[in-house]
Amino acid sequence: MTKPTYDDLTGQPELLPGLVRARAKGKAPAKKAIEFADVDPVAQVLVDLPLAHLDRPFDYAVPSAMADAAVPGARVKVRFAGQDVDAFVVARVASSDHTGRLQPLRRVVSAEPVLAPAIAALSEQVARRYAGSRADVLRLAVPPRHATTEKESSESAPVRRPEGAAEAGLAWSADTHGAGFVEALADGRSPRAVWSAAPGTDWPTRLAHAAAATYASGRGSIICVPDGKDVARVDAALTAVLGTGHHVTLTADSGPAARYRDFLSVSRGVRRIVVGTRAAVFAPVHDLGLLVIWDDGDDLYAEPRAPYPHTREVLLMRAEAEGAAALVGGFARTVEAEYLLTTGWAAEILPTRQALRDGLTVAVTGATDRELERDPMARATRFPALAFDTIRSALADGPVLVQAPRAGYAASLACERCRTPARCSSCTGPLRQASSEQAVACAWCGTVHPDFACTTCGHRGLRAPVRGDARTAEELGRTFPRTVVRSSSGDRVLSRVDAKPAIVVATPGAEPVADGGYAAVILLDTWLVLARLDLRTAEEALRRWMNAAALAAPGGKVVAVGDPAEPTLQALVRWDPGGFARREMEERRSAHLPPASRMATITGSAGALDDALTLLSKPEGAELLGPIEVPAAPGHTAPESPEFRAVLRVPRIHGPALSDSLGELQRLRSARKLDAVRVHVDPPGL
DNA sequence: TTAACTGGAAAA
DNA sequence: TTTCCAGTTAAC
């Protein structure tokens, strides 16, 4: 039998319903008939368009010249409504359900199958859960192509040195059920656990051993960590445990060529252990056996681009879909992780009592709220005697970490006499001072205010009720003149300090690791962290404090400056992340807040939001809150057209129904060309 | 970007 | 009733 030609196919609607004749315009003669692939002449493709109602596969005819290159996962160009658009082939099939004529694929960009079937399936699940489009998810999951890099072939992995379960089990023996977890991994099973690590735990090494145990069973792993500093730590630990050549790091800031090269080494199956930041959860690891997320409470895991998926949620979906093991680890515990335990989805891994006893001692010192009420000046004592003495005596043994919750020098300023917050006279922004040498200026518009006068009482002096890390470092330098004071914050983050005595002032999340651990850890201004009015304030505060306290050496001292009666500080003293998460969850349950409920927001202009709410078919048991006007972001003057936001809330069991109706809303809205609204499922911090 | 569809008006 | 055309819509 001869190959079917274009003319043959037009006459065979059941095979390829009426293919469009590719005719040259005007006087040029009709093009020679195109031949189509004899095996699976139809390609199902996902087009890269922002229109929600076009978020489904479309069928195209595969010219025989592209028969071998247009593999599932390949990038192609297709003619879509008269325009050339990028698309991914998701499948090759024998025939199409489409009743109209099929257009031929325009071009195969590359035969490299960059969209693995598992990731195509995951992107569909993620898009559905977050009421977004697959095109948006794929943009997060598949890095941009780098042609030069693609042409170089990936070097193959070295022969692996399989690590026995015994070695990994030993590393994990300090925790109850820890050894059992890694033995199960080495055994080819897929356990799921929430791990609350003991202070001082060398967690990168633990995670490296878990990945090595999984590797020994012939499977790959993905380890997600919050930032590049943590990627580097786990990278070093993996190299120490497995040597080089087995794992790869995936971070956003490594440049397009390196990023694509590393991605290809994973998608080609050359490397099967991945450590990276939030996008790593989409890495197409072959034979995936284990997914790990460390410190899942870090807000860096909340993707800022639509449809705003959270790494932990994607990771849990993927573990379930691919039958892989899951490990949600951290010093602190999120309410969401606790929820996995209450539903029985995951088991708990905890430090043994012995490990906790050997850990550290936490003391809280400072004014109580009652004392502050009587004398607001009591807060001016940032370094109570206990904090002072602890720093002095610990400096004999090694470095001391001082956590200051705000970056900068004078993070906010107020009138020295009447305490009215100092505001900019032109834009009402807060005034700040960047260093002792620099002038007082507005944090929003930058206007310099050399001769400030209080608008309330006319006084000319300023005080700094909130001091940044730079001011703290300066003050400590004066107090301990012969001591090295180092600073780590913002874009000047230190990853490591040695064991020599020094004072290290750091903002939360920027704390360097100390060789052998810190002799003492001081947590300043705890009241400031708790002053935020946010759903996660207490959870976030405890997480920051535990992460800093965990850097202390075995038996190290931790001093928190704050109110000893504060329950969140008490949870730190008892080192009880589980109990704290259980209480938080109970409070959220009674307040109908996540995770017992599922919430979503719809944001847009007044008219767009109005249309959207009319179009929305609310799922069973849904509550609509608002809409209310969205306040302008700090530093920005009110926009010309103000935005409004409505909140939807359903009991958790109706979460999928909520996602589906929001997805349907976006498809209807997009099909009717109504003004766009942003939908955010599980909005962080309500 | 453009082919296919829609509905309304003109022709028969 | 048929044909033509302009504006709309869906998009393989």
C-alpha cells in the first residue's frame, strides 16, 4: 500500500477529516500535495495561549517529514486561527474526533521530548486545582529552550555506588521512625511522613541519605528547599554521600543555558536526584521514588505567577499520582503538614526524647505585656541583662547569632517626644534612615527630610522604635568593642561562618550556618514579629525562631527577648512544633479558616468582578465574602481604577468543586471576552 | 489572522 | 424560498 497523500486523505473523513489544501496565494501554482505520516498521523497538541477556554488539546495532521520528530513532549509550531503559536505535542494518535479539517503542523521546533507524560498530567491537575490554565503551569514547569545547549549531548552518569540501607538508617536513627522510613525507601516502598527535626539536626545530610536510600532502590528523588543558600547546602551533602554525577541542582538564578542543560540532564534520565527551589517540584525525574520539601512554611514556596501554585501542594499531588514517597520536613511545623497527620495521609517522624534533651535550652526574658502597658519605655530595653550576659559568656566558646526581625538601620522612625510615626510630607510614606551616615528619607518616594518637624507637636527630634539589623550590629559593635560583628541580610547574605568567636547579626531566613553551631542564639524584638495581623503570624514567628534556634551547637543557649507569657514563645521553650500546630489547626477549624476550609479570591476592576460573580455558579456550601476594595500596596499611590476582591469559602470536602466552578468561570469569561479577573485558590495570608 | 457561521435584507 | 453580504465567532 502506498503512503496516504493529502488528496487521498481529504476523501477519507474517518481517517483525517478534510485536510486543508495548502495553496500558495495568487498566481503561484498550487503546492505539491503534502504526504502525512503513515503511523499515527494525528498529533494532539497544547497551544501556548492565555485564553482559558482554549485550554484543551487540539488535533493537527503530521506531515510525513515530521513523522519521527513530532514525538509526544516535543515543542512544535502550529497555525492557530491564522497565527503561528508555540505548542507541545502531548500524544500521537491514529485518528481525530474533530469534525472539521485538520491543519498540518507547521514545524517541529525540536524533537527533544521536554514535556514528559507525567508532567503533562501533573500540569493538568495543578491547573485544575488552582483554576488556571495548563499553558501557565507549563511555563513554570518547562524551562525555555536553549538551542546550543540542546545540541551538546548530556554526559552519562558515573557508575553508582549503591549505599546500603544500613548507612542511611544510621544517619536517621536519632528520630523515632526515621530509620524505618529510609529502610522503606531503600526497599522500593513509598512511605509518607511529616518530619519535625530536632534542633541542631544536620538536615541536608539527612535528606542526602534519604535520596541515596531511594537511589539504592533504583529510583530518583526531588528535594525542594526555599532558597539558593539551602540548595548549596543540600548539593554539598549529596556530593559527600553519593559523590558527583548523580544529582543536579535546579535554581532560577543559574542563567538560561545552565538551567536548560541541568533540566535536560534530568529529562534525559542522566541525573535522577534533583535539589532545587520551588520550580524543581516539576522536574521530570525518571522513576521518581521520593519527593521532599524542607521548611514548607517558607513563603518562597508560594509561586508569584499565575496560577499561583504552592510547592507543597504540587509535591503532594505528584507523590500521590506517581506513587512516590513524600517527606515534609522542617524544624517548625505548618498547619498544612499537621493536617496530613490528622487525616492519616502521612506518618510522623519525631526526635527521640534523648535527642531533644541533648538539644538546647531556651529562655525568654524581657518585659511582659502588662509591664509594657504600664511603661511603654520598657520596650526600649532591647538587651535585657540575661541576653547581655549570654552573649558575653558565649563569646568565650564561639560565634553568637543575633536575629533582628527587620532589615536596614532605622526601619521606622517616630517623634521623639509624642511618638507619632514620622511620615513623609509629600506622600505620607514612612520615614527611614538607611545608615548612621545617611539622611532621613521617605521609604516610598525617597524624598529626603533633613529638618523633620513632627506634624502633631512640632518637635524636631526622632527616635527609632524599630531598629534594623544594621543599627543592631552598630550597637553591638560599641558594646563588645573587641569582637568581630558580622551582618547577614537582604542581598548580602553569608552562607557560613567559622567557629571563631564573633557576633553575627542576621534577619530571619538569612542566618548563616556556623561550623560546629552557635554558642548562643539571641532572638530580638519578638513582639515585632507577633505584631503583624495575619492568619499566619504566630506560625511564621515560631518558624523563624525555631530555624534560628536550631543553628545553636548541641547544648547551646537560646535567649528570646519578649513576653514570657506569650504562648508562641512558650512553644519555642518547650520545642513543641506539633502541639503548636495542633492548637493552631483547632483555632483555624473553629474560625472556618484553611486547612479545614478552602478559600479562594477573585480580584479585578469593579465591572470585571461584577461580571465574574454573575457568571460564577457557586458550589454547594459556598460563602461569598465581600467584595471589598483592595487597599493600595505600600509605596504605591492609589491606582486610577481601584481593584476589588471577593473571597469564597467552602468546607474542605468541597474544595475540588470550588476549583472547578472557578475554572469554569474563567473559561466562560474568556470565551465571552469579558475583562480579566485574577483567581487565587489558597491565597497566602488572608 | 481568517474561515466559517450568523442573521438580516434583497431578489425572485 | 434563495442568495448575498457584513459582522461575529471560534479557532484542530
